[in-house]
Amino acid sequence: MSLAAAYSRLARTVSGEVRRNEPMAKHTSFRIGGPADVYVVCETTADVAETLTVLTEEHIPYTALGKGSNLLVSDEGYRGAVVVLGKQFKKHLRDGNRLEAGAACILAYVVQDALAQSLGGMEFAVGIPGTVGGALAMNAGSREQWIGAVTESVTLFVPGDGLIRLRGDEIRWAYRTSGLRERGVILESVLHLSPAAPARIRAEMEASLSRRRQTQPIGVASAGSVFVNPEGDSAGRLIESAGLKGMRLGGACVSNVHANFIVNDGGATAADVLGLVGKIQMTVKDTYGIDLKPEIRFLGELG
């Protein structure tokens, strides 16, 4: 593995920014994380192809990153490359009842664009942070609705194979997962929506957003829901009933608004968050015999 060689090659050939030792706390909603060895902004598909080729040839591990809204990065950082999509992948446009959206599009912008175009089907996503690519990777949504249900196709870049397009019915959509991240780097998608009255769309969006504001911590540093809801139950209910709401470790705290959120109250480290995650899992297991599985991703050596 040659980081110096990879950095040198990418700095010469990629049109976007290439940085060494980039602090990941700047790129995650948790505001936590040490430096990534290499941070690459891919402005075009050609940049993606070149970046993945170089990283593969130099044996550098890598991960694709959107807005970092469900990610906990180690305090020591990530010994590898973080790949971020740039300008080409931030575009979205309408084609009849379809919205073609790049993976780097902010999900909230796509939701608002669907409303402006009188297209229904994205109301469930109002208030969900992050990018379209991140939403596709984790099949973001609510208990009743999710992005996989309105996805017509997804285009990936797969090292060795290049660009591939998957139909929505070829993707393994499941609760909080799609399997797309393991198959390649998500570049764009086509969302199939339905004509609807703007007043109805707006009313559903406002109702959904109101529920989120009442039940989730808004405007604080967090990574969203920490644990996947076990079948037939709610992770938040289990954590709260186990007496863990408000529990603190260093600068990390179990939210008093929703117990399935851990917030960075200021100066929290990844070790603080990971300690709380372990405490919650152990207590819920001892109390209810249920193993809570993390919904957030972990990057780097976290003990």
C-alpha cells in the first residue's frame, strides 16, 4: 500500500480536490472523527473511474461518503481514502413523472423539487438529512414508506466493470439496507413518482415534519437513529424503558427527546459515543433479551 503514490497520482489526474489528512469531524453530522489519509472530490464520472482505479492498484481501502449523516468516524481517523461526489452528481431534473437525481443531491432539495413539480411520493423523506446516494444505500424512510418503493433504477460505478444500471426490482431492498454500498459507488438514480395536488403533498409533508420535530432532536449534532428497530418493537422505547434516556458519557448523551439518538453535546469523542452504544446494548440485552443492532456506520478503528 502506497499512500504517497496514490496521492501523487490522484492530485495529477483528478479534476476535483485531493487532500491529505483531512479531518472527518468537518464532514460528519456528529462533528466527530480524526483524519482520513486521503480525501478525494470526484467532479465527474471520469474522476470516479480514475480514483477507484488508482486506489485499487495502490491497494488503498476506500469508502464513498455523502453528507456523513449516519456515520461515526474513529478519533484516530481512517487509514484509507474517502471518496466524495462533486458537481456532476448534484443535478436533478424532471422527465415526465420521473426525477433523475445524482447521488450527491441533497435529499431535502429533491423533496422540495418534487413538490414544485406536483409529483407525489417523496413526502415521507421530508426532514431526513443527507444525500440521495445515502438514502438509497440505507433505503431511508419511515416504517411505512421508503425510497426503494419509488426507485426505478440506480446507476453504480463498479471497479473492473465500469458503469452498471440496476432496475429497482433488481435491488435487495430491506429495512434500512439495500446492499448497494457493497456493490459499487452509487452515482445517480431515477425516481418514479405520481402526479398529485400540491396542496395534498404540502399537507403530508407538513404533518410528517411536525411529527419529526416533536419526536426527534433537531438542530443538534447527531447521526440520526443509532439502532435499527427490532421486529415488532421500537429501539427508542426499549432504551427509554430501560432507564437510559439522558445517560451521558463525556460529551455524548442519550437524547432526552428520543432515546434512539445520541447527541454530541460538545466535545464528544468517538470513544464516548461507542461507550454509550455498548452500554445501551448491554442494558437492553440484560433487561429484555434483545440484541440491538446499530443503524449508523462505523469508519476506522473503533476498539
